[in-house]
Amino acid sequence: MENIAHIKSLTCSRCENSFNPDQIQTYCRDCNAPLLTNYDLVSIKNQLDRDRICHRKKGMWRWMELLPVNDAQNIVSLGEGDTPLLRLNHVGQEIRTANLFLKDEALNPTGSFKARGLSAAVSKAREFGINQIVLPSAGNAGAALAAYAAQAGMDALIYMPASSPLSNIVESRIMGATVELIDGLIDQAGRLAERKSAEEGWFNMSTFKEPYRVEGKKIMGYEIAESFNWKLPDVILYPTGGGTGLVAMWKAFKELRALGWLETKKLPRMISVQAEGCAPIVKAIQAGRSACDPWENAQTIATGLCVPKSFADQLILKDIRESKGTAVSVSDNDITHWQQRLAQREGIFACPEGAATIAGLDKLIKQGSILQDETIVLFNTGSGLKYISS
């Protein structure tokens, strides 16, 4: 077996204790905190040229040396990654910003950015011989798990709020996953997944409860750097529920800097966008706190943002502040408005979570927190087609 990965260790994001990457790991039980993957970046820098990666076959796994799978035969892929970075000329004029871009994750398999994280996590699970996976999901993560588990020949069990978009429920079931609908939110689904794992041994692939979904999503950051010729935008606005993508991209930018692949020392300000009906990150940022309180009576049309408290809340807040970023909340009415404007002006039918980033940008530009001449990247994390039933 040729070892293609360069993993050195796993580290607790809070206490910094090390964990053996050659064994199945979940999270730090002492701190109740996520684990992050550390690579031998010196070795990668000496052996790998960034331009070599640029000329490989398109897709997330062309960055395989910076992903956690040791043996390429264990990779489970449906062609995820290398989504387009689109310039929003018309919406940019409307908001009065000259350099506005959107990373459109709707073009991933199963129609959302969740494909990236689940490709990496299911591939690593396959390497460890895991064949039963349980996951709580508001929709898109469940559909992605169902797809990758099907290709890997694994059993998938998904606990999903009954309020989740019908398309995600149907999509998950048609690919062979068992979907159990619950009368509650994602936090309650998470408790059921924990119980299934503890009592029956199913591997729990909940957000930040295992180390490798972050690794798949961090490639979004690598692709952004490549798209801007190894420079980086001034600002990135990211819709934040569980927060994996925001943490993952900040990790990617620090890895790129350590590799010496960036043409700039300045890293982007990371801005978390949440819904007014569920904004624990925004509340903690405004209060100057290092952790979030669970949001009571969470409700929003953007189901992916309806996360009362992320398992990685402290890590998300730390990364936002380290980037000199902030967090902003937007109303459901503003989400709907910008979803329509993006479709009508740019021909992009974004999911509500993606539209929330435009609403957040509009708000921050009016407040003067983002300058009109800055280079800005928004994220559309999924296709609006998946939300039609909602």
C-alpha cells in the first residue's frame, strides 16, 4: 500500500492533547471538543508543487496528500469539488460592490457542499473497516451520507427532523438509507444518534463528532486560493449552522500559509451569517463570549441554519475572532428577497442558506463593516431546487 496522506496526529481543538490517527477517533471526551487533523506540511512542501496539483484531474481528491485517506483504493468519490466561482456583476451593482463572487456548491453531487465532507469521512471510515454509520441531519448531510454510503456498501441510518425538505428525505431513502423522522430539531436528532452509537455500536458521523468531515470541506479554501491565483479575498461570508465549512476554510488558509503557497500574507475576514430565528454565534460575538448558549425556540426557513448550538461553538468563535471577522443575522424575509433577486438577476437558484449570505453582505455594507471596493466571496451551499417543497 502506498501511503498518500501525510497525517502526523490528531489534536484536541481545546486542550491540544494528541490522538493516534491510526486508530478510530471521535472527539476529545475530556473537553467535549472536536479533533483537528495535523499534516506533515514540511514534508508536503518538499515533495509537492502546487502547480502539479493544478494539472491533475479535476475534483476534490486531486489534493489527496492533504486529505486523510492513506490508501487511494479506499477513496469514495462521486466527483465532488471544483465548483465554480462566479462573479456576481448584477447583484454586485445592486449592493454597490465591485468585486463580488459566489462559490456555488450546488453543483456538487447530491446538490450541496455536504458532499465534500461526507466523501472524506466515509472514505476514512471505509479505511477503518466501519460499515454502519449513523447521522443526525436537517437534510443535505443525510442525502450526502446516503449517497456515499451506498457507493461504499455501508449501512446508513439518518435521524432527520420531520420539518426537513421532502426532497432530502426522498433522496436519502431512495439511495438505501434508513431515515427516521423526529418531531424536533437537529439537537434532538443528535441525541438519538449518540444513543444509537453508544447502545448498538453504529459509528456516529455527526458534525464535529469525528475529525474528517472538516478535511473534505477545507478543500473549498484551497480552491478559492487557486481561483484567485494564490491570493485570497478580503472577506468570506459563510452561512453557519454547525460551522464545519467556516472552521475548515480557516484551517485551509493556515495550511496554505505554512506550505508557502500563498502570494499574500493577509488572510480573509471570516463572517458567519445566521438567521435571526437562530443566531447563537451572533449573540456570542456581540456579547464578547467564548461559548454559545443554546438558542431557544429556534426557527427559520433556512433549515441548515436551524442549529441551536454547534458542538464546535468555541472553535467557531475563536476562528472568527482570529480572522478579525464577525457574525451577522438576517431575517427570513431578507433571505427570501435575496433568493429571488439572485435568481432573477444572475440565474442562480440558491438555497435559503446561500441567499442569507447576500442579505448579510447587504446589511454589513450599509453598516460600513465591509467596504465596497473589497473582494468578497459568498457561499451558496446548496441548490434551491431541494427546498421547493418547503
